[in-house]
Amino acid sequence: MAAGASLSGYAFAIEPGYRLRVQGYAFTPPRWTPNLKLRVACIADPHLGEPHMPLSRLQRTVDTTNELRPDLILLLGDYAAGHHFVTRKIKVADTAEVCAGLSAPLGRYAIMGNHDWWDDLTA
């Protein structure tokens, strides 16, 4: 029982609350220009909302992404928390302000995710 409680605590508090995962991939698309290198950073599904994903954690994600020195940054949506374990929602304007700190020579591009559409209070 203690092991189950410990594992649950890790899975629901430590893992999502403190660990930032950076996964690298290297591939060459068909008909890609030989020797042309392009570093793309993708940020997907932050699901912002306290206590697990506050703006401070997004800021760490932005800092880590900039340290990777990508040529291009893609923000792949689901900025809003899509679950009920949120003690404070994060405003879209605050999210945009932090993401404005992302820097890449070829720019930053973002799309909305399904949770962003579902949680749009202006619709």
C-alpha cells in the first residue's frame, strides 16, 4: 500500500510538476537538400494551470528551448489545462507574454489545440 501511494505521488506530483523532457530526433525528409541542416524546436501540450504547470514552469521551458538555439520554433497548441485538477487558470495574455521570449532566426509559429478551442470563453 505504501509503495502504491509513493508511486501515485510521484506520478501525479513529481513527474508532471518538476521534470522537463527534451527529446531529440534526427531525420532527413525525402528529397531534402543535401547537407542542409534545420533545427526545429516544438513545444506541445503545456496544459497551463496551477499547481502543476504554472507560468514559472513555462518560463523554464522557454529558457531551455532558447538554449537549444533552434532555427525555428513551433508551438503545437493545448496551452490551456484540459483537466479539473487546476487551482488557478492561466490567462492567454500571460501565456503569450512568456512565449514572446522564444527566439529563433526563422521565427515562431503557433496553432491552437483542441483544449484551447474548448476553453475559449469568448465563443
